[in-house]
Amino acid sequence: MIYQELSNEWRIAFELSVKAFKHGALPIGCVVTDCEGKVISQERAHMVYGSKHSNVTQHAEMGALSKIALPDLEQRLTLYTTIEPCPMCFGAINCARVAELHFGTYDPWGGSTNLAGGNWYMRRKPIDIQPADVHFQQVMALFLVYAMMKTPKGFGSLDNEFVDRWGQIVPNIKPKIGGLIDSGFSKFRRAEEIFSALALRGVGNE
């Protein structure tokens, strides 16, 4: 998979995830389009662990949805996010009458699309849920785990349950994270360079 193959929506979302990463947040970006496919809102994650200037609601999905006017009953929005939404964000997506949800990678730690249709309220507003191509999933999963290692609450070792769970998405994730660290991944600045480095290390079962 190469950067140029990404759709416009995924390219914007990935670029937003890079901006989030550079500002100390997890690399998560979100894009919302209207029924005609026009981008009407976009946002990156702003929550930074250990910062007094951010809070736990500053997820990319929450930020993008907060910019959209109160939905009418016929509104059909499509939302793209680089990671499977958490419980908070999935609830907001449902409330916003998003008709179609695309996410970049499954989140084996906090992903909550399994809540779809879980009660009467949610069944009234069904969402078409579509995970991204498996190669894009591996790129985004590798990026997120790498970023988590760099946070103030990051792991001192790759030998922990969090990383093990993400191994469900990226086979042999531990040596691949180690390879990123050894390769000088942190020196890359442009979104295309970062994507290429992740794809080189993250895609496939080798």
C-alpha cells in the first residue's frame, strides 16, 4: 500500500493523525462528509496525557462532530476516523445521525462498534460500519502503538497486555515497533514519509 492510493478522505484523516502525534496526542484524525461526499468537518485528537490544557473528551471524533449543526431527521453523514471509536465517541456518532462509519483500524483495547444496536435508541438509527483495508489497519495500528510508547504514561517495555492485544491487528508487532525505533522513524515529518515508513514495517505477516 502506498500513500497515493488513499482516498481524499483517508488522506485528510491521516494527515490529521500526524498533526495530533506531533502535538503529543495519539495519532487519530477524523473527517465527516455530507450526503454528497463533501467534507464538512475535520479534527484531530487533542487530548495529551499529563497536560493541564486538555481533557478526556478531546477525541478527534468528538471535535469533528461538535462543529456540525444540530442534525435534521433526514441527515445522512459519513464519518471517517483512523481508529475504531471508543464508547464515548461511538455514542456521539450515533446521536449525530451518522449513517456510515469508516474506521482505519480495529481497536482491540477500547473499540466499541460492537455497541451498535445495543438498545432501542441505537436500533432506531442504524449505522453502516465499514473497517478499512487490512493493510491500512496495520499501518494505523502500528502508528498508534508506537505513539503510545512515546507518551508520558508510555510503556517501559513492549511486554504488556496492551501491545499483546494490538498484535491481533499487526502480526509480529513487537519486532516491528522495535524496527521503527531503530530506523529513526522519529525524524520523519511529512505525512507521506511517515505513512511509507509505517507501511514498510507494518504491512504483512513476515
